[in-house]
Amino acid sequence: MTQDECFQLGKITKPFGYKGQVIFFLDVDSPEDYTDLDSVFVEVKGLLIPYFIKDISINGNKAVVTFEDIDAKEAQSLIGCDLYLPLDVLPELTGNKFYFHEVIGWRVIDSEKGDIGNIQSVIDFPAQPLFQIMKNDKEILIPVIDPVIKNVNREEKTIYITAPNGLIDLYL
């Protein structure tokens, strides 16, 4: 399993107790969707290593986790490691909802300016995420918010937007 085949679920942030339990920070919209996890991939020295979960208790975006066959010393060595799950465990989204990783390379069509380019990345700022779009070697940053996103066409791999007045002109 490679990182390209996975999405980042979160991070192991600290130990919990003295029996080898750890705290996960779950960087997802709905942590409660992960209450039945039986395993995760932990990135250790650039490699994704599967760890099997004996018990998980989720509270908000944090979870207390007991791994199978792991002691306190090994648990301590995992602090700070990123957590991954295969992309195929993500529920399929419909309508105007999408995963950031799935729209990379998609075309963006503005209601006023037309085709403004392809999404190079999604910059996930805490205040609001931004599409980084490239058009003729120029970068355009568009907020990823409901009032801007008008339609998501998965078959055409196109997102239709209505950018705030004058925003695109700032970049072109």
C-alpha cells in the first residue's frame, strides 16, 4: 500500500495511560464514521505499516486507541506518526460534495469568465480552503465555499463556480 492509494486520517498525538494506548487526532469531517475501525496504516520512516485495532473510543475528533500486540514502549515510538486508510473506504460523495484529493486536475468553469484552468491543488487553510488553479502560468486562488461552488460534474471532471466579483481579474 502506498500513500497515493490512501488518504490521511489523522495523527497519533500522544500516549494514553501506561498500557500502550495512544490518542489519535482524527482530521476528518465526521469522526464518528470511524468508530468501527479494525486497522490503520501508520507511516513509520516513510513506510505505511498496518496496525490492528483492539479497541477504539471516539470523543469529538480525538480517539483513545488500543492496538493489538503492542506494548507501551512501541506505542511511544509511534507518537507523531501520521495515520492513513485506503481510498476505497471513503464513502462515495454525491451532489456538490467532493474530496479535495479527487478534484486535482479537474477543470474549473466560472459563470462570468468561462474556463479559468485546472485545479493544481487544494490549499487547506484553517479559515477556508482554496483551489489553486493555473491558467497560462498564472495562479488563481478561489475559495472553496458553498456560495462559490455551483455544480460538480464528476463525469466531465469539471467544477462550475461563480467567483466573487473581480476576484479572477486580480490574477489575470
